[in-house]
Amino acid sequence: MIFCDKMQAKRSNVDRVFAEMCEEVAEHSSQYLEAALSLIDLMKTQKLKAKTMATLSKYA
């Protein structure tokens, strides 16, 4: 019985550590996603800015 209790304690410790790791990965993943979306927005803005400047230079 003691062996089973020790194994159960190890199992719950592993489960806890795994859950913490998953939580940390999820947290960082959302940060990377936010950064990627910000970069996409910036690229769109820069592209629009370049198009606007090209159009304005035609008429200047």
C-alpha cells in the first residue's frame, strides 16, 4: 500500500508540473500571437503608407 501511495504522490506531482508547463506555454503562445498580429497590422499600415506616398508622388 505504501508503494501505491508513493506512486500516486509522484503521479500527482508530475500532473501538477505538467499542468504548470502547459499553462506557461499557453501564456507565452498568446503573447507571441499578439506580437504577430501587431506585426501584421504594422506591415499593413506600412504598405498602405507606401501606396499613399506612391499615389501622392504621381500628382506632385
